[in-house]
Amino acid sequence: MDNEELLEALESVANFMRGMQFDQRIPSDAREALRERAMDLDDLVEKYQDA
């Protein structure tokens, strides 16, 4: 797996987590944690795409 594939996989995970934050069956604090971690992954991906 090269760096581009890894970044795409991380971006996919972030999108999955972002989608989960809308699931009302998940407690609100967990949904907020999912949103924050997805944003952390977005920042990481952006950092390495710009490098």
C-alpha cells in the first residue's frame, strides 16, 4: 500500500465516522467524539496531501 492508498483509506474512514454521527441510536457524546475524530483524520490527510 503506497501513501496515496493509505490517505484514501483514512479519508474513507473519516467519511464513515462522519456518517455515523447522524445515527440517533448512538449516544450524543459518542456522536460528538466521532465528529471530532473525523475532523482529526481530515487534518492528517490534508497535511500529508499537501506535503
